[in-house]
Amino acid sequence: MISNDNPEDPDTATLLAELERLRLEHHDLEAAIAALIAVGAVDQLQIGRLKKRKLALRDKIVFLEDQLTPDIIA
């Protein structure tokens, strides 16, 4: 488990950079899907693939956020 105690830690910095990259890609996919829907694109297969990719990115984002969040022992 990687803690977020020291943002200067190379592992933490790497995870934060990857997390930011994934968030940006997720946002870009969201915009692309919205644009395709707005122009009335009928290629449902392409839209479905983009949505599937967006969900996969969301899963990776959640996983990385969990890695960066320290466990709290109750």
C-alpha cells in the first residue's frame, strides 16, 4: 500500500502523474462522446466502444485513488 504521506516520494509522484493522465483522457472521451451524440452520429458501435473505454478508465482511476488513500484503521 502506498501512502500519500510524502507527495515527493517517487512512487507517489508517479501514481499522481498517471492519475492525472487518466483523468484527462477520461474527460476527453466524455467530450468526444458528447460531440458525437450532439451531431447525431449514428455509429452506435463507435459510441459504445468509447463508452466502454471511458468506463475502463474510470475503474483505473478509482483503483489509483484507492492506492493513494491511506487505510484508516477503525
